[in-house]
Amino acid sequence: MRAKVYVTLKPGVLDPQGKAIQHSVELLGFNGIADVRQGKYFEIALDPSLDGERARDAATRMAREVLSNPVIEDYRVEIVEA
Amino acid sequence: MKFGVIVFPGSNCDHDAYHVISKHVGQPVDFIWHRDTNLTDYDAVILPGGFSYGDYLRAGALARFSPVMNAVKEFAARGGLVLGICNGFQILCETGLLPGALIRNRDLHFICEHVQVRVETTETPFTNQLEGGRVLRIPIAHAEGNYVCDDATLDELESEDRIIFRYCDERGRATAAANPNGSRDNIAGICNRERNVLGLMPHPERACEDLLGSSDGRDIFRSLAATLAAIV
């Protein structure tokens, strides 16, 4: 059982790193890029004995209370087998 | 009165804060290791600048889970004075003792320079020896000092007179050009509703001696001492 947690900046929160990355990929010759937003990705190996629902609850709590800052970030949790 | 300076793994302005309290305020001060959980001996605690836990995850995010932080929360709830400087401000926001968050500077650079901040209110234990509107010259040194909060929080901070310092120019005008990091409304420091917890990004402890370019920060610590002298 594995949790995948995606943490992204809320819409409207300035992302200067994303802007700098956008500038760099444009220098590489990619055009038509409207926006780049940088986020974070976590993989958490969970106790295999947890059922899907409890695994999701646990990962959601981790995402909400540690991995993201609710003032500036949103999160999304996926639970995958193995 | 007794001061404590909390030391997290990665704090690096702890000795500066200690020096200012012992030399310029002339009061007893201890270092408090982040594993300590007893703050009953203290009247004021300082969360110093630095890079606690290497700024891993987010600046201040992991320090929030240090054992001492539960004690800091209880200390603040009892009315103890808490001053968070730079990384200390970030920790106070992550802990929820102060609203909002500090994100990457608008221009991405780590900024290390003297800036001007305006004293927005003297109605705090940390600014009562200053004059309202006075411009202080104090250094900043941070990559994540861009204060953000939602509209409701900003309204609340404004209406409750909880914005304590704003970045400004030499003449005290809080202009966009005088905003070094993109902070909302030029905010450099705020306090909690009970006014006993203050966080600010500038480093007053690095501005306490003329030899270091400015001694404007001294009056913040003098205010703190004057407040305690009246109540302890």
C-alpha cells in the first residue's frame, strides 16, 4: 500500500520559482507556455495491513497537517497497491 | 525578569539574540534546547533566525514539531511574551500562533541588506518604547520573507491594529519600490490578537550596535524589558 501525495500552490499564490522555470524552458525553445507552477510530490509506503479507506484517512491527515500549509497550498491524495 | 532563546537544530542567530539580551538589555538569559519542555522560569522567549531543520519541506514547518513548541504554545496562551525573528516568524506562522505564511521572495533572491521599516503601532509589549511612524533601519536576511494571507486575514490584521512593521523608504512611505520581497501590503511584522506574540522578518538583534551599521533594533528589546519591568 502506497500513498502518493501531490501538494500544489493555491491558485493566485505567486510562484516565482515556476516563473523562473517557465523562462528557462522558453529559452530551450519551447513556445506557447502559458504558465508553470511548481509543486511537491511525496510517496509514502504505508502499513500493508491497512485497508484502502484507513490508508486514505492516514495519508490525508499527513497531507493536511504536515505536507501542506493550508494557507498557501492544496493537496491531493492517491492510494495505490504496492 | 528572565529571557530564553530557543535553539533549534539549524538556528544561527541564537547567539546574537543572547548577546543583545545580556549586554544591551542587561537581563538574565538562557539558551533553551528544542527538546526542553519547561518554560516556567521565563518571562519572554525568543525564537531566533536561522534555518531550523535545514528549511526542509517549508521554512519553519518541521520546527513546529519540536518538543519545545508545545511548551511555547502553552507559554503564549498564559500570556508569556514570544518574539519570533525571521525563521522564528516562519515557525510561528507554521505553528498557527500567527496567521498567514511566508513564501519565496518575489524576485527569488536571498536578500541580505539593511532595509527601512516603519513602526505602525506602539500598542504592543515590543514597541511601546518607540514612536509611532518612526523609521527603523534594520537588516533582513531571507529567501522566504514574502508575507501572504487571505483578504479576511488582512482585514482582521488591519482593523485590530496588528500590523506592527511595514517596509518603507527613508521617508517612511510604504511604497512598492520599498518592498524588498513582495510581502502583502508591505508587511514586515505582525502580532497575535492578544498582542503577546510578535513575528517579524527583519533582524533587530543585528541592529543593536552602531559599529554594525545601526542600533535602531535596540528599542524593540528595550520595549520588551520595559514591559516586563512593569509586570514582573
